[in-house]
Amino acid sequence: MTEEQVETKAENLSRTEMRKQQKELLEEAKITKLKRRLNYVIAFLVTVLILILLFMRFINF
């Protein structure tokens, strides 16, 4: 879509439709942020697990 089409579409929407659209965009942004944070947490936990296993292997627990 071009900018003109988006602007025309935005002008034609009612308040409730605009709020609904903004809410959906906000939800999508929150979901992507949570996905990114979850990926970081998973990577951190895997790294810690590997470090613990290596520590236990070489210290002979």
C-alpha cells in the first residue's frame, strides 16, 4: 500500500475501528517484545546449564 492509500483508509475509519486497529498493533508489539525476551531467557538458561555440566564434569561431582 502507498502512503496515500493508508491515509485515505485511516481517514475513513471510525473511532472504534481506529482504536481496535491501534490495540491490535500494540498487542503485536508486546508479543514480539515478549518473544525476544523469552529467547534471551532460554539462551541464558541453556548457557548456564552447559556451564554447570562442564563444571561438574571437570570438578568430578
